[in-house]
Amino acid sequence: MQAEMEMYGMKPNEVAEVFKVCGAKIVDRVQDEWAGKEWVSFRYSVVKNSPVA
């Protein structure tokens, strides 16, 4: 038996909105080819926003 991983594309602005709603901030976004050459894909570096005191 071989494991399967399903991937679903999202537009970068949708990814940014998900992180924003979760209280996180994108600090870096790098285009990569992890999803294959037929996809435009990105690797995100994200930090959790500090609570306001």
C-alpha cells in the first residue's frame, strides 16, 4: 500500500486571508516548484501575531 497526499490549489490572496483570520502574519513568501513544474507554488514563512497588551 502506498500513501497518497492530495493537494488543492489556492490563490495567494486566499492563503493570506486564512493566515490573517487565524491571527498570523506572512513574513516571507518564496516561489518554488514543490508542486511540480505545471503549478505555480509558494513556500510561506508565517509568525503568530503578538496579542495587544
